[in-house]
Amino acid sequence: MMFCINEIESDAMNAPLNHPMPLLELDVLRTFVAIAETGSFTAAANAVFRTPSAVSMQIKKLEELLGRSVFLRDARSVSLTADGEMLLGYARRLLALNREAVSKFVMPDISGIVRLGSPDDYGERVLPSVLKRFAETHPAIAVDVTIDQSANLRKRMAARQLDITLLTCSDCADTSDVEVLMTEPIVWAGTKGGCAHLREPLPVSLWEDGCAWRAAAVKALNEQGRDYRIAYMSAHTAGQRAAILAGLAVAPLPKTFLGGDLVELTEKDGMPKMGNYRLGMIVGPDASAPVRAAADHIRATFEMFAETGRF
């Protein structure tokens, strides 16, 4: 009798569970985090290189797997439910652990420090997403960022104080050490419904000497014969936006910087054309493996921007 009981107990221990714990797929969690961070299924689809319908299907399967809704959706916005907020913390930790594990095998020898320079405007607008993605793919590389004017960044490169720098210039074509990443128009920015562009002399918000946007603006105004005064000066993009939005001045900005209450003022508004500027990158000679990896990542970021229009 005892033999039979032991046999039954042994069979029970070896039998598979009737309801095994489901496994979360990292690819689905990556999509989930992208939606949570962008607040948009469409933006998340661009970030993870999937179609919006594929992203929606992933989230549907995730919610079916958990038996809970993770997003609240309406025609204009996407937000996390209480369960979604809880899942977000777990998802980020799981993805970070996966990156750490994979990096030990895929890039075990790439570690070190990269000294990166950037103008203020791109330091504010582009670097956060660039550095975040770079940290995900190269967790053993530390990045030391310096924000300064393009002219000063070039001097720092010459003094070997930086390994890589981004810089803006009106013409990089004759500079052999500059790799052009992007070319776009400089336009006059004003506040929606504002009248600063109608004043005489024209109130202008500019950067200090050495800024490619300032040089293009001054040249265009002089060629037009327009009387102007520098009403506001700041080396920081946030300060420039504040002056424009307050209706104190107009300012030269890249066209992609516009949006919301910042609108373009054209020749119909009496403003002269300014042409294009270029964003370039300089990589120091004899670049180390971490520096080359960072440079490749920056190139890929701007290639993606050219395709999607999003950083």
C-alpha cells in the first residue's frame, strides 16, 4: 500500500503544471515602454520600427496575457492605467537587465569615457534621446557632455579637450574635418498673432558672435536694408523662445524648431530669406572604440531623423 502511495506522489511531482506562468516578451515590453514615454501609438511605432497596427496588436496581446488594461485611450491621447503604471516599472527593469546581460557578450570590450560637445540648441532638443539610446546599447561607456557655442567647441576639439563635437555652421563645405549630418532652412520665428515683425526698428533676438544663425540673420537684414535693433540676447534656446513668445522680438531659428505658438514669418510678412545652415560633427583623430561607437550612434540618429522626421 505504501509503495502505491509513493508511486502516485512521484507521478504527481513530475506532472506538468496545469497553468504555467506566462512569460512576458521583451519585444512587447519595449513597445509598451515606447508608448508610455511618447504618449502615442504612432510615435512609438516609429521608435520601434513597426507599423501602428502591429504595435496595437502587441498591446492587445499583452493585455490579454495579463488580463488587465494597461492604457486608457481616446481620440487624442494615450495614458497609463494604474496597472500600466505598475507594469512600467517592471518593464524598464527587465529591459535594462536584458541590455546588461547582452552587452556582456556582444560588446564586452567596449568601455570607457567619451567627451562630447554640443551647441545649446541641440543639447536641449536632441541629446536627451541620443544619450538615452546610446546608454541602452553601450551601458559600459560613460558620456561627459559639454554645452557651448560652436566656435568654442571647435577650439576645445583643437585643444584635445573633446573627443566628438556637434556644431552649427553656415557653410561646412570647405572644412575638411567637419562631417555634415543635416542641412535645413533658417527661418524667422515669431509668436502666433504677434506684431513684433511690424515694428521699426525691427526688434531681433540673437545669439552672440560666432553663431551661424546670427550671421545669416544679420546678413539678410543688411542686404534688405532693414533697420533693426538687438532687443534680446541669449546663448540659450529657452531664452530665445521666451523672447519670441512674449512678443518682444523675432529670431532666426531652424525650421524644425517651430511648432505650437512659434510660427514662421516669410517674405509676405516683410522678412528676408536667410538660406540654410548645416549641423556638422567633428570626430577627433585616432578615435578610440568608445568614441567611434558614439559617432556611429549619432550618425544613425540623424539618418533616422531624415527618414522619420523624429529624433
